[in-house]
Amino acid sequence: MKANLRIRTFTMGLIVVISLFAVPLTSQVRKTDRDRRRTPTVYAVEKIGPAVVSINTQQLVRRRSTFSDMFDLGDSERRSRGGRYQNYSLGSGVIIDPKGYVITNDHVVQRADRITVSLADGRELPASLIGSDIQNDIAILKVHTDKPLPAARLGRSNDLLLGETAIAVGNPFGLGGSVTSGIVSAINRTVNFRNKKKFKDFIQTSAVINPGNSGGPLINTNGEVIGINVAIHSRGPGIGFAIPVSRVREVVYNVLDPRITKKAMLGIDIDHRKEGSGAVIRAVDVRGPASRSGLAAGDKIITVNNQPIEDWIDFQTTVQDLRIGENIQLEFLKNGKRRQTSLTLLATPPSPAEKAIFALSGFEFKDVPKEQQALLGDLRGVIVTAVPKDSKAAQFGIHVGDIVYHLAQNSVINKDRAFRILAKFSRRTSLPIHLFRPSEKAHYGGDLPLNH
């Protein structure tokens, strides 16, 4: 009995010892297996995933009427002006700056009155249109948030390799966080839409691009954005197209131009072709405040108001929030040596294109200031800043301070959208217009005669 007891005790002890060694061994095997399955594609998706967003737009349905004379629309029109919001489109986008700047397709947001961005972590945040390029079908949004957001890195499209892995990330059919992979099938592809030559340098990919993928990123195995998904061939899957990131860079640079910002003149031309910590100055406008502050081509700006500047996009998005008359502190490198300077931002002179639009409409306008926008609630538009006495707009009855929110039956969200609408319908003799006069708390409408 004693011998048997010893054997059983020894056997149980052996089992315990083996078990103790088996647990970490199994865990190690599982870990190795998981690492083995983390391919370059998986790595790239994990890297880009938090920066990919879903974009939901809504359009405000209003009563459409044409008015021969200016008249008060009263409470009934105020109620119908609010109308009701209808879901209009669902697309994708990618965050390119922690401050909340998002790239998407222009056709995803071009008719939107409201824009909502859904983040990868489930948060839904309101966004506004900063600017867009219709010809290149690219729009830039700003998500309204006080916290930094995960951002993707823009790659290069001038070193693409035919046959290299291409990964499309987005929200096809509203299914968030979807991934398809393929290869770069062709570059510099000319694509015709409705028998009209539209683009000459699309990236063609075999990664499947479905409705809802529009505006989402096409990435390489480094997790870098190499294009913005835009379309799929009508004759079948496996032939998708993306806007090359080189063109995306140009549009971002032009929309967020630091030489003349949307609110104030800085007078600096940043070299968006150079990467690295800081923003390299390519040229300085002699008429701007930067020239008088000792800045010159080749200098690298490394801080703005004591905030580090990571790259050219970081600099451009930072100056977007600057205001006329604001004094800012810059730290920069000149010939490798740190220097500091301060400058005061000047009012932006209107461009020739802006002057032409102002002359056409008969009044000048700008984006509604943030503090005033808060009082207007859901109403989006532009505020009238000047009305020449001899203009048709003055005779029509438009006043300084009016909020124009509808032109030619199109919603006016901001200054950029107003310019686009007026340019599109510039050959007409008049345009239907709706506006709100805060001083009277009244809405007005009519056919605005254009100056030709």
C-alpha cells in the first residue's frame, strides 16, 4: 500500500510540473502564431484604422419658390425654412491632422447642410466644410473637437510600384471599418466620365471599391495614404480608381494656403514637398507681415505661439485659426540657429476672382464669425459685409449684416460655397436668394439681379 501511494504521489507531482511548463509554452506558441499572421497588410490596417472615418451628410429640405420682389416671409417660412433634414449621402474620409482636418471627396459633401463624422472609436462629431476643389473632387472638413485625433500620414505617389499591395479602407454600404486589398494595377490612368475626359492621372487598383468607399484612403503596406478612393469601373469589380496623393497634397496646400489665409494675411509660402519636423518656407510675400518680421525663404518654422509644428500640414491648419489683428509668436531656424519673432496678422486683400464675384453679386460677404454663428443655431450661410450704394443689390434691399443662406436653390454653407454657386450661375441675369436679417429676426426672399 505504501509503495502504491508513493507512485501515485510521484505521478501527480509529475503532472503538476508538466502542467506548469505547458501553460507558458502554449501561450508562447499562440503568440508566435499571432505574430506570424500579422502580415504587412494587417500592420498597415492597424496603423491607418483609427484615422479612417465615416461621413454622413444631411440636406435641409426647404420650400422652393421664386419671388419677383423682396418681401418678408414671416413665421410660416421660418418654420418651412427649417424644414426637415434628410440623409443625403454616406461616404468615407481620413484624418490628416490631429486638430481634426479630414480629406474626403467633394461629391460626398457638396450638397450637405449638415455633416457628421463617425470616428473609429464610435464617437459621432459635427464637422464643417473648410474648402474644396471641384475639378479634383477633393474636399477638406474640420471636425469640431477639443481633443487631438489620430491622424494618417500622407505618402508619396511618385514612387508607386506596379504590382505592389494596395489596400482600400472605408465604409462601403455604411459598413464601417471595411478593408479590401489588391495591387496597384496602373498609374497615370486617364478616366472618362460620361464620355468626357475628367482625370489623367488616376491610380488604378484591383482592391474592391464599393459605394461608401468614396473619400476613404488607399494605402500602402507602410500604412501611408497613397490615394483617395473615388470610383469603380461600371463594367465590373476589380477595376477601382483613386486620386493620387500628390494631387491631394496640392489641393490641401491650396485650400489651407498660409500665404493668404481665409481670415488673415500671413505672407508665407510653405514648401509642402518637404517633410520632417517643422515647416520650411519656400517664399515670402514682401507685402505681408512675415517679410517685416525677418523671415525668409529656407527658414524652418518650428513653433507657433509656443506650440511645436510637426510638418507643413500642421502649420497650415494652425494658421487657419488665426484672426486679423492677432499677434503671434514664431520660433524658427535660420541657418541652423534658433530665432524668435512676432508679427501681427493683416486683413486679407480680396483676390481678382473674389473681386469679380463681389462685383457680380453686388455685395461683399465673408464666413459668419464663430461667436455670431453660435447665436444662429442651425442656420448656415455668409454674412454681408459691404453693399455699394449704386449696386443692384442695394436697390434690391440687401443690408450689411444680412445672412445669405440660399442662392439659386442651393444651400450656402460658407464663403467658399457661395463663390462656387455664383460662379456656376454667373451667366444668369438674376438668382433666387434667401436671407435672414438678425436685426429684425425676419427672413426675406426674392430674385437678386446680377451686375453684368
